[in-house]
Amino acid sequence: MSLCPCGSGTEFNKCCEPFLKEEELPPTPEALMRSRYTAYCLKNHDYLVETTDPQIRSEVNHTANREWAEAVEFTGLEILASSAEKNKGMVEFRAKFKDAEGQDQEHHELSKFRKQAGVWYFRDGQVKDAKK
């Protein structure tokens, strides 16, 4: 088996695959973040839509998101911080990728998550300064 793209060091079938196949729910914001990164890697756009907070789902430009994700190659994920308290969570991360021209890029974000009826959802993200 191959390692999960999320960088956990765990085999894919024991890490993010059960979430992507909707066999299990991510138990924490970090697990959801890792599974969303893996969905980007695997071009599983339906999972990205489904794991976006239903309250804001219609506000997200999923077409632009899909087009961007199709044009890049994801090369690594680094979790910098994560927390969860009651129904709110956050994950700060750096996602590395090659852009359409093959140039190395990095996306640094602080993402917010919300738990509704026992399910974690991505709420929104704030882009941070790129690593110097």
C-alpha cells in the first residue's frame, strides 16, 4: 500500500481513504484538513464541496476552485497548528504545489472549521504570508 498524500506517514487505506469513501467521518478539524488536502491531490472535487460548511457552500466558487486544483500538482502538506473546542476548530497549514508552469509554490492558510450535528466542516480560510 502507498502512504497517504496528507503526509501523516500512515497508509492511505488507514488514513484519509475511509473519509473520502464516506465510510467514516473525520473526528477532528485536522483529520478533515488532511482529508481535504488528499481530495485536492486526487482531484476529488465532490468531497471538497461536501465537506464545506452547508451555511456557506453556495457562496464558494467551486468551479474556480476545481479549475485551479486541476492545473496544479500538490507536493506536500505541513500542519503548523490545530485545535478544536466544542463546535469550533482551526488548522494552520502550508500546502506545497507546483503551479501550471511547474514552479514550486506554497499556500499558507489558517482554516476555520465548524461542527454541526457531529460532523466537522470547513468554514473558511485566511491566507497567511508565504514562508520566507
